[in-house]
Amino acid sequence: MTVGSKVKQTMITLKGAESTLRLYSLQEQDKKAKGIYRESFEAVDGIVQDLKKRIKFLEYEEPQYKSN
């Protein structure tokens, strides 16, 4: 597995976690817990955005990592 594919797989996994946290946030009745879920999925979203930038950099620097 290449570095590029590992980073992409990590991003996909984090997107799944973000979706789960977002769903929990919508379903939660307790306002404090709802806020914690919201903060968590926003933090994960920030990491996903950083990984997207990293993937673009990897694809630019190493064309063999580019998706087909």
C-alpha cells in the first residue's frame, strides 16, 4: 500500500467517523452531549480538510499517487 493510498484510506475512515458523530449529535437529547458531539465532528472535519490538502500535495509532488 502506497503512502497516498494510506492517507486516502485514513480520510475515508475519518469521514465515516464524522458522519457517525454528526448522526449522534442529531439524535442526542441532552444539550451538553449534543454539543460535545458537534465539537467532535467539527474537529474531525478540520482534520479531513487538512488531509485533502495533503492528498493534493502528494498528487502534485508524486503523480503516481494520483487517482485514476
